Amino acid sequence: MYSKHQHPICLQSAHGIQPMVQPPPIETQDDSANAARLVEACSAIREQVGRVVVGQDDVIEQLLIAILARGHCLLEGVPGLAKTLMIRTLAESMHLTFRRIQFTPDLMPGDITGTEIIQEDPETGRRKMMFERGPVFTQMLLADEINRTPPKTQAALLEAMQEHEVTAAGHTYRLEEPFFVLATQNPIEQEGTYPLPEAQRDRFLFHVVVDYPSRDEESEIVDRTTSTFDSVVKAVVSGEEIIQFQQTVRRVPLPPHVKDWVLDAVRAVRPRDPESRSWTKELVEWGPGPRASQQLVLAAKARALVHGRPHVTIDDVQTLAFPVLRHRIVPTFAAEADGITVDDLIARLVKEMAVKPAAVV
């Protein structure tokens, strides 16, 4: 069994990146060694991000879990909460290439994926079509304020997010692994925006809510950003290691009673399912699909390893039910009229779900 590590986390302003120190080859390591290295790497990443970002412990952990589960994240929070800084620093600490797209109403799909341009060969004078790659060709992509661009442009990300490839002019281009999309949306100023359709929201593993810092954290932010404080972020893990960690996550065993809890919970909030809760038909318009069960299990496996455990527990799935189900449940008009939020529904679900005892081996 792996030892459990505590991860102090902390927020602030940026500032440089040191060259990556290449780790020893990991191809010959077994799952136990990879899991131990994963815990060590996550602790080091948190320490590096903590040099720049104050607080936001849960958000950083959820981002790490999503990366290890090979998923994408949708972050929601008001302006000024260091979402962009947090993601950029995370990319630096993992030695990943990083690009940022500021979504606007006039952004076109080709501005994201790339477009073909005519180039002339200086030697022959002949012209030929060349594909100019867009900003999606990176390892960590920040799609900033994704709800400010029309659906056609939003949909340009779908193939890249799901298939990790881009098709243009009849040719398919693979994206460099590991590849993550971290999209942000502003919960205020909704006039003139284009809310993500349910099908596209379902592509994201997590819907993460970035909240205001505490008073002490905000005091630390003020001290750092209004003084000569500076910090250097060092890359502590490589992309190759992250790919190895992702493979290790999938080999974490899933106890039958935890799997039953996931299936029962997801089916309980489908209004037309005979296994739904008594209040579901009144308060839930649409429930989560099978992808919710798949991704809740994957995320729980990643969380177990991050916390130094070789197996998934009920606490893992209960904790991650919020970011996994938050964007997959559509409340009814009656629920919204009564001020009942999606988080309220998930909290009620988690509280009411019975936990079946683990099988005795």
C-alpha cells in the first residue's frame, strides 16, 4: 500500500520557468512504483503552483485529477480569480506547451484549428497549399470565455477534445500527447453570450467552480502582487511521465460496491428511469448519460492514487460527484423557481444514497 501524503497548497503572480530536469526512464517501472512516483509528482506540482497561486486547493486538485484521468475541465468563476494564471503555471510545472485562445463573437473555427494558405516555393516558383496549424496544436489549451463565441466555433473544439486530432481539407492531424482543454466561462454578464449546449458540456470531465479566496488568502494575494515579490516555477514532471500516470490510473481496481454506488447514483437522477428517486421527476428535467458513470469512475481512480491509495473508496466517488454531475443535470423550471441549484440536487442525492457494504474476501 502506498503512503499517504498531505499536500499543502497555495496563489499569486508568475514568473519564470527553469529548464526541465529529465527524469529517469519509467518504462520498466511497475504499477506500484509508478503510483508512488505519481504521488511524489503531484506533491511537487502543488508546491510549484503554490509559489504563484494562493489558495484554491480543491480547484488545483480537481485539475490534477482531470489530467490524470485524461479528461477536460470547464472552469466557472468571476473575473480576477487567477484562472488563467493557475492553468499557465500548471502547464509550466508539467513542462507542457501552453496556448491561450480568447473567445470572441467574431472568432471562426479556422482560427482555432488552423487553415490552409498558399505558399510559393522560392526555388521553383510553384505555389502549393500548406496547412497553417492553429493554437489547438498544443498540449494544454486554455479556451478563455468559451461562452462568448457562437456554437459553430465552439463545435470546432469537439473533435480535438474527443479524438485528440484535427481534420482539415481532407487531412487528419494528430495532436501532441498529453492534450488537455481547460475552458473558462464567466457566470456574470450573460447578455450576448452563447451558453454551451448539453452535448458539448458532456465532453468535459469536470465542471469546476472557482470561488472567492478567504480573507487571509486575499491578504496574501495583495501582499504578493503589490510588492517586489517574485517566484520561479520549475518543471517537475514530463509529458511522458503524465502519459504513464494516465495508464496507471486505468489499472486501479474498482471494488464492486463502489461501482454499484456509481451506477445507482447516476441512474437515480434520470427522470424516466424506474430506479430514479421520488423527487427526480419533479426537480430534474434531464439526467446524466452513461459518460457520467464512466468518468466518475476514472476520476475516482485518479483521486485514489493522488491520495496515496491503491483502490477506490466511496469517499472518492461521493466527493467527485459534484464536479462530474454538475454540468450533466438540467433542473426543471419548478426547481429553479424554488431556488434549488444543481449542487443542491447533487448534495441531496449523495446524502440519500445508501452505501452497500464491501464484499468480504
